[in-house]
Amino acid sequence: MDLKARKLNAIEYLIHLEDEDVFSKIEETIFRYEVAREKALKPLTEEQLIERARKSNSDYLAGKVKTQDQLETESEKW
């Protein structure tokens, strides 16, 4: 089933939906997605970028790093 057909099915489902709680959860999910998407697409200011670089350097110098192997082992537990 292609995306267009899936969208139409979702719209039809919503049209016939009578459960207020389910609809509220759908709205909340859409809102959270939009907020996260907006944050992800917002470019950093020069000051934010510099601050992140400073923090990264500070973390590195303080030994707050993980090896690739450590990250791979950790991700296997997700």
C-alpha cells in the first residue's frame, strides 16, 4: 500500500472515530511530533554552535568519552 492510500485510510479512520480519548492521544502525538520536528530543523545560532564546541572540548579533556566498541555494546541493550 502506497503512502497516499495509507493517508486516505487514516483520514477515513479519523472521520469515523467517536472515542474522544483516542482522538486526544492522536492529537497529542501529532503535536509532539511537530514540536520535535520544528526543533530538529531549527538551525543553531553562531553562539550556540560555539558553546556546544566548547562543551565538547571540555568533556573530551575531562575524559567524558566512549569508544566505538563501548557505544556498540551499549546500543545492543536498547
